[in-house]
Amino acid sequence: AGEEERRHPLHVAQPNIARHIGPGTTETLDLFKFARNVLRTAPTKGTLFGLPNLCKEGNMFRMRVLVSAVLLAVTSTQSGAQSFMMTMQGFLDSRSFISGPGALAFGTASPFTLTALFNTTTPNLVAPIGIPGFVAYTPSSVQMSVGGRTYAVQPFDLLHPTGLAVAIFDGTTPFAPPGRYGVGFIQNPLADGAGIVADFLGASPAYVLGSTGVVPASYTGFSGVGVASGVCTLGTPDNCLANAVTPIPMTFANQPYFLTLGNYDQDPSPGFSFSVSITAVPEPSTFVLLAAGMVAFAAFGRRRIRRS
């Protein structure tokens, strides 16, 4: 066991990584100690740039450059994040379909995955109507994987009003019972167009958009999904008697396709559930910090090799 630990020190130390650089940590000194211990337990022969001997020789400064870069990179993705990825996994049934070359008809419960990248420094699309607990953003990209294909979905903007935007509701929204969270994709959010929004009892961590803004979160207690083909043309969004049908443009293999959604609300049932998560996406500056530390280490290692 001891020899195995010496050959694979990072494998042995991985639990410490989670403990020392998990979300929200401020224990920078412990992270330095962790890195020092990893370097000390590495083999003494055949190692890249001679890194295991750094600590023994008192060369802690260069190690701290790399560790600081890693720490800043990790913490920057966990706090104050502005770029996010939303991922939705769920099911569509025969009331929805995809038209185009090799058209796809959904079965009774066809699994799909929708992913979108978005940035909260872009305008909140529903800010003009000031609905509390509700934000929507234009994604930089949207993809839908279904039926063995991955389609590029048109994001919503003023030039493409039939595209999809990301929509996030917190527990204060007037559209759901108090404490519920809603999250999904809506075409033209100001008009409450076509889309898929899942309803959840909880979010981890819990948040209030008015004070926390968008945060990385996972959702628990799936309690239903609302699917709509377009804006409400008869009645109100809460009690709509008829909807327009506005297909959502997509492409696959440079060919145009259109996703047409049905109109229904569906509660959870055995084998039918939705999962949604929002994760932080590192900004380019995060990678610059990490690269700077690694370059410093590499340069030091080359000097050591030349001396030897």
C-alpha cells in the first residue's frame, strides 16, 4: 500500500482537494499545506521538472505562485460568477415533434437534454415588466440532444424572436405557489411564448434573485412541467384556452429543422421526471490565472534541469 501511495500521490490526496478548495473556502494556508504534502509524497526519480524537491529545498515561493493561481481560479468560479450553463433533462411526448429532413416524431416519453450558455451581464429580458423573482437572458448558445442527434437551437434575440431564452424563477415569483422554483427555456419571454419550464419544490442553495442574483444551483423535488407551443391567444397565461403555434428553429448537419411543442402541464409520475442544474462557467481570466502559475513552475523546472 505504501508503494502504491508513492506511485500515485494525487490519487491518495484527492479527498484533501475537495476539503481544501471546495466552494466558499477561505482556508488558503491549508491549501498551501496540501500542495506541499503532495509534492513531498511524489517519487524522487523521473518526475516532471523536479517538482517533488521544491519544498525540501525551501523553494516555497514558486509553489505558492501556482497554488495561489489555482485557488483564485477555483474561488472565481464559485463566487461572483457571471457566466453559467443551464442543463435540463426530461421527456417530451407525441404532442411535440421536430420537422425537417428525417423528421422526428416523439413517442410517449422521449428523453431529451437542453443545454445553454448565458451571461448575467447581458440585459435581463423581462426587466421592462419588473416581475419579482423572474429573470431571463439571451444565451450565447443552445443545444438540444434528442433521438441520437444534437441540434443547434436558435437563441432568442430581437432579430430572432422565435429562438429560446433561459428563464429562472425563484420562490417569490407570482407564477407559482410560494417557495416553488421554476427554470427552463422560453421563446420571447416578454410575451410568454413557446417553451418548457419545470417546477421544483427546492433549490440547493436556496436563493432570492432580487438579492443573490443567479447562482449555481441544483433543483430538487420535481413537481411538474409546463410545455407551450406559443403565446396565449385566448385567456390568460395562468388559464390559457388556446395558444399560437410558433416552431423553434434549429439546425443539424447544416440543415434547417423546427421544434414544435405541444400545450400541456404534466405532473410527476413513475418514469417521468425532469432534472435541471445551473453551473458556473469559468471566465477566460480564470484560465489566465491558472496558466500564469503553471508557466512560473515550468520555467523554474527548466532552470533546474539545465543546472543538473
